Amino acid sequence: MVDVIKEKATICIVNYKTLDFTRLCLRSIRKFTGYPYEAIVVDNDSQDESLEYLKALSWIRLIERRPAADELGGGFAHGAALGLGLENCNTEFFVSMHSDTFVQKHNWLTDLISYFSSDEDVACVGSGKIELTPKWRILLKEATDLRTFRRKLLRVPDPIGKYRYYNRTICCVYRTEILHSERLSFLMDRDKGLTAGKKLYFELVDRGYRTVELPPSVIGRYVIHLAHATQVINPQEFTPQKRTIRKCNRLVNKVLSSELIQNILADDSLDQ
């Protein structure tokens, strides 16, 4: 196993036809990250202007992934791209970040890595969904989650962990050596319907590693996530529900019109 570079992180972003979001994601990383890092962007065969933009950036490491002709798209392609980024990671920490996730606070990565402390058994720091809705709405959603309620009340088996909590790859920090030594993959149990990184997280917990599960209110101090934005801006390839589209568009308009985001978008020097 290759020795990792201590006190350094690799931030891995997967790009698939999301030029505006990927640009904002990368610029926000460059603006707010003080911790030593390398940025790896894995392009999932976009073949559009987003790839041309990435090729013009000298400060990132671009990996152009070519999926097999019969390969599944969507979540499978995303997990495969994260896996490729992990294979090329030689730093102490590996950070997965979605292209529709934007940093909004200085020293965000330093703060997240501080949760690892000096405990070598801490394998992962992250959060579940990052909600940008009022707290009362989140509580109402949890209270009316009939599927989870039924499972708990009737003790319906959940053999693959479909409803089990996991730190999502939206913005998650992993200890690279543990992922490599345990031979864990972001594609584990994709054939059973689990999203990228879900089974990986279960394996970390089940093999006795410690994980830090941050509340959405904490991780939300550091990053903004536009849930489902990739699907919404590529309707020809994905089929989001109309309700999801309306909700996402409202969120996109709110976030992109903020002074913080407007300042980042106007600062072309962040590409240099």
C-alpha cells in the first residue's frame, strides 16, 4: 500500500454536464480552503463545455473517465468516478464532494478534519442530508415518515440497510488508509439499489471503526447543497418528479442570487 501524505487532503468532485455548478464548486473550494489539499475532478464523459472549462484549469487534476458501452449511468457512474478518484488519492484524507455543493465558510476543511482528532480509528466525518429548509419542516417530514415508522413498529427486516443512516457523499471526509486497507468501494451493493458510498459507510461501522455523524445544522455552516440539481438541469437523461423540479429551481434561484455566491461567480481570478 502506498504511503499517504500526512496533513493533506484530496478533494474529489465528479463532473457530468454541470458547468455552472462545477465552476462555482471549484471556485468556492479555492476561495475558502486553507488546509493543504489537491483537487481531483473526475469527468464522467460529459463531452460538453464543462469538460473544456476543466481542461483550462491548471490547479486541478483532471481525470477523464470513459465508461464502458454497456455501463449503467446515474448513481453507478457517480460511484465509479469517486472510486477512480480514490484510486488516485495519496493523501491522508479523501473528501467526496458533489458538483452542486458549494463551500461558504473559511477553514471549513480544517474544522471538519479536526473531528478526527488523534484517534486513528475515526474513519469518516460527514452528515446525512443537508437541509436548507426551516427546522419545523424537517421535523414534520420526520414525523410523517410512515415507511420508517412501520419498519420500527412492526420490526420489518431491513437486510440491506435501505433505511439505515449513513454519512452521504455530498461532503464527506474519509481517512484514506482505512478505505485502502479495508478494500472498500463507493460501488458496493449498487446492484441492490444502495446509493454511492452507502454500503461503504455500513462496512466502516460494522467493522468497528468510529464515524462522526454531524447534524445537518453543523455541516450546513460550511457548505450549501443544491439537492437534485444535476438531474434537474439534465432532464433529457434523468426523470425527476415535477415537485422535485419546482423545489430545486426555487432553491437554485435563492442560492445563486445571494451576495456570497454572486461574488464568487464574479471572481474569475479563482480559476487561475
